[in-house]
Amino acid sequence: MPSFVSPRSAGTTIPALLSFLTLSLVTPVIGHAQQPKSAAKATPTEAALDRLAKQPAVAAALAALQSENEWTLTEQTALCEIPAPPFKEAARAAAFRDKLAALGVQKLRMDREGNVIGEIKGTGPGPTLVLSGHLDTVFPEGTNVKVKREGTKLTAPGIGDDCRGLAAVLATTRQIIANKIPFTGRLLVIGTMGEEGPGNLRGVRALFSGPLKESIDMFISIDGTGFGITNGAVGSNRYRVTYKGPGGHSYGAFGMPNPLHAMGRAIAKIAELEASTNPKVTFNVGLVSGGTSVNSISAEGVMDIDLRSESAAALADIDARLQTALRQALAEEKARWPKSTVPLALVIDTTGLRPAGTTADTSFIVRTSLAAARTMNVYAPLTISSTDANIPISKGIAAVTLDGGGVGRGAHSLDESYDDRTDGYKGPQWILLVVIGLLTAR
């Protein structure tokens, strides 16, 4: 899921947020802030989407997403009850592939990383658009993933992140095929591996380093709940840092460099790093370990570090200062014991790299996503986060991550919940309009 989501200014798109077109077949939103009506003239994208939504095939699909909403919830539940711990998503991937096959998706296959890939071909030449959801969860093997339902509320680990996204992808795909909605180009429907932290976006990395890397023009990830549009990619650098020595007795071997003391010096230096707020930069020592007993000089001190920013330049700057701090701590601990010949080493292992970047607020994919939200009469703020879209954004490919509708609570917790309320169906409706709009409206 988005590991951090922050609403932000839509820049030049804010005036456009004050107008929208209401689709007559859709009931008013309940439970979400609505954008006020305005007499302002619609932009070309809004006008195109308004016409598109009224086309018989699209209107039928939008209506079916509402009337057949229980189908979407059933699929969401079924996928959630298939465990998908980090690096063990294969069973859920197989189920997702079978569900796509049953819908009529063509050229289904699994790539070398395990991503599920299928195609829906348009009526003529045009761009290639990816519509994806991620298959993995953060929960370890053995976690109880049985879904509990109380009215419109579903509770289970992963029910929103990203079973909601996967179900929205299936529902959208189902209606495009069932209603034979015409579009140009090619729609790739994909379930990705390894989006969550330990996976380090391994699925989408493989996608953009494999045979399809040169052919993808636009990318949409459906991740989480609500109606946000993530077009800012928060980058992160993660390291496991180890200070190593031979260790020894706390009394008998006293006077040698101490790996835990070196780590302590490093943590103190990290805590004093200056971090900007615009662009936002963060640093964190999240895990520390080492030592065998109170009367032993530890043979190693280990810490896991996370750096983040939406700016690639700012992320590189804080990273450089971190590297300096780590090496200074090593030198200072050695200098503390000048008579010792005992070695002290520093090992820095990279555990995760997510590139930063932005899809411009004025880009066609963002404008279409905003216009589709206005047509659906839902408020969709622009946000920044860390998602599968980080990879295509970093490569200059137009990409966004869209929420899947409904209301989610407790992501990454055992009591995670998704509440469909009375308007959860609007998530897939919105996604369908965005997808068809990108492949037909200009």
C-alpha cells in the first residue's frame, strides 16, 4: 500500500477542482466531501469524459458496477482469504490469474518475478496502459486472514491493502469486457509481486526491466481505499548498518573498540542531521540489535535506517550526509582506543531503494483522473506516497496510483477493515472512467 499518504496542493489544477459534471445515473456521494457545483465552463477533458460516460456501453458498465457491487465484494473477500505473505504471494497470484481468465482476459502469463499479466486489445492502434494491483501483504506466514463481515464492513488483514485494489481491477476489467467498451490501444491488466516494504517493489521493477519495458505508455496502480490520486512518489533509501569487531569480555578485554559504542555514536550523529521541510526529508533508525550478555563486548551492532523524500536531490543529499556520519562514528570509536590493535569494521547493506519523482499535475493522466472524479461527483485530492507507481514515475512514464473507493481503517494491522458503506461502488466506476478516458478521450 502507500506507505505514507499526504494530501497536497493540486497547483494549477485547484481552480478546476471547483467544477464538475454530474452523471445522472449515479446516486449522490454519501460519506465523502463533495466538490461544489460551478457554472464554470468544463475543460476539454471534462467535456470528453462527460460524453464518454453517456455512451451506451460505458453507461451500462457504470450502472452494472453499482447493481453488481456484491460481486466486487465477494472477489475482494475471496482474494483476501488466500494468504500472501512477503515473497510467498504465489497462491494469490494463481487465483488472480484464474479470475482474469474467467473474465476473458487474453494472453495471460506470469513473468520471471511472478507478476500476473493479461491483455485486452483495443479496436485500433493507440497507447499501452497498465492497470494493476499488488498481490502481497505485510503479514507473516500463519496470519489468520479469514474475513469477518458485519453489514457493509469487512475486517481482515489486507482487506483494504490491497485486496480492495485487486477487486477493483477485476470489477473494472469485467465490465470493459462484458460491455465490449470500445477503446484504442492496449490495456494490460497486472497483479504485481512485492510492493510492500520487504519486497522493495520487486514486481514492478521486473515489469519495467522485462520485455514490456519499452511499450508501456501509462501506468495506473490501484492501491488502498478512498478516492485519492497519488502522483508524487516519495523516494526511500533503506540500509542495514553493521559495526563489527571480535568482541570479548567486558572486563578482561576492555580497551578495544566496541561495535555497540560505535553504533551509539552513529545514532547520535544521525539524530543531529538537519532535514528540510520543503521538500520534506525524513530519517529514522528503526531497528537496533547486538550483544550476547551484559558482561560481553558485543561482536557487532546492527541498525536499520530509513531515509525518505519526494525530491530525488534532497534524498541524495541526506544520504550523503548519513554516509559521512556512519564513517565518522567508526573513526571516532577507533580513535577512542589508540593503543588497541583490535579491528573495527563498518558494513553497509542496501535493503531497499525507491526512487522519488512526480507526474505533473498538468499531465494528461492526472487531468483525466481529476476530471473523472468530478464526473463521478467525488472529491479526489492529489497526494504523495510510496507505491508501485514510483518506478514508472522515475522513468518518466506517466503514472498515478488511485484509491479503490470505500473507507479503510488500520492498514498493516491485524484488525484492518474496509467499509463499503453506500457508495463503495464508486471506486471501480471512477477507475473505469479514468481507464477508458485515457484510451479514448483527447
